[in-house]
Amino acid sequence: MTGTVINAPAGTPFVEVTREFAATPAQLFKIVSDRDLVTEWLGPRELDATVEEYDARTGGAYRYIHRDEAGEYAFRGVFHTVEPDKLIIQTFEFEGAPGQVCIEKMTLEPTATGVRFHQQSVFPSVESRDQFIESGMEHGINDSMDRLAELLAKES
Amino acid sequence: MTGTVINAPAGTPFVEVTREFAATPAQLFKIVSDRDLVTEWLGPRELDATVEEYDARTGGAYRYIHRDEAGEYAFRGVFHTVEPDKLIIQTFEFEGAPGQVCIEKMTLEPTATGVRFHQQSVFPSVESRDQFIESGMEHGINDSMDRLAELLAKES
């Protein structure tokens, strides 16, 4: 299993996540666009999750809620572009920081041995990006990518 | 008439536009959210414009086309948040540069003499921000802000 690479250059509002999976772009897209699978992979393992809406097509919207003993964390956004098996561009807002909206671009590219997942998140400021990193972003991203790999292994 | 201030710090993916208008936030919001008025203010004066869609509410979408003798320039996006009289957060893509999607946050704040319009655009890279500036962004923004002021004067 190739590891997840997270790149967040200092002084910029960008975060980039790269991961290779032993699957086809179509297999990976099927999972990341499936409303019923969102709670199986998105976010840290230890949180309970509920999906209110997850309409992964151009013009659709999503909202999901993570819960731990301390409380609830809701996230929402809209899908700007969804090109099956290739590309998802969406907005992303943690409702606990209202108005601090990111734009995220996920590309799925076939490689010799599988598929390369790449996601760029652009924050509205360097400060909001840094706060997100300090809030434990890396743990959530690593869990999400590992859980995706496990789902792909189960499906194949 | 207070002038338009455009701030695009070197080496960042940000552009900020600020303008004060002698109007209420509600008067300004009414114009910027009205599909039938988009062609009256958005973009350079000398271009013909057509609006295909402009559904300025949370979850809505828009697409419009500018034309000159050289060709057509289409723009599209989705509305992440629309709070009447206060806030619009939307995506923005020039279809001539597909996949280079910005996020734009417009706030309308009452002042002692009217309303302060502020819009931040965040580009997916410093390079795409710089290309947008070089393509004549300043002219388009200044025309848009002046045309808004003219429409407000006409309506009142």
C-alpha cells in the first residue's frame, strides 16, 4: 500500500493530498461519489458520522455531520463540477467556522499500477489553512485515505 | 462617488475589490442577485452579454457569456451561500481555462453613508491569479463597479 502524501507549503493557503490505489479510476470514483459509502471512509475512524445529503453531480450539494463525546461537527458544500471517473470540484465549509469556504479539486488519473488520487484544497486565507492543519487535519486525511484503500480491497 | 479599490498582493492567489455605494445593502443586493440585471452591470461595458442561468440562492447555479469581435467568453459557477442583503459565496470558472475554479466571497456591510461592497476572489494558484490580472481583470472590475453605481442612481 503506497502511503498518503500531504503537502501544505508554509505561507500559502494550499493543501495537497496524493495517494495511489490499486484500483481503476472508475472503481475509486464509484466509492467517493456514493452517498451510502460516505460514512465508511470520509473522516477519522473514531467519529460517528451521518450524511444528510450527498448528491455528487454538477450542481448538487452535500452535508454531513461528525460526532464525538464533545459535540457535533457539520460540513457542507456544493459540487461545481463532477466528471465521472475523472474529476470532482466542490466547495467545503466547516459550519463551526462559517464563511470560511474552501474550494477542493479532486482528480483521478490512471497509472501503470492503479489510480492516482490527487486533491487540492484552497483556503480563503493562510491563517484559516493553518488553523485547519492545527485542528488535526492530517489524522483525518490519513484515516480517510486508508479507509478508501480498505473499501477498494473489500469491493474487489 | 467613491472609487473602486483593487488589492492583489504579489505572490498570493487573492484579489480583493472594495467599493462604497450611496445605497442600502438591500438595494445593492437586489441588483446583484437579479438575473435580468446581470447584463446591465457585470463585466466590461463594450462586450455583449447573454445570461443562460442566474439562480442566486444557496445551491443555485449561473452561466453567462460575453462576446466581442474575437469570440465568446463563457463563465459559470454555483452559489455556495446566499444570505439576502449580506453575503454571497460562489464558485467562478472561465470556461476558456477549464478546471481553474475560484471561490468568491461578496459581503455587503452598511456604513454611515451607504454600503460597503467587498469581494474576495481566491484562485487555485498564484499563476492563475496572475494570468487573470494580465487578461485585463482591472478594466472589467472597474467597469462593473461603475455600472453598479449607475444602476443604483437610476433606481433611486
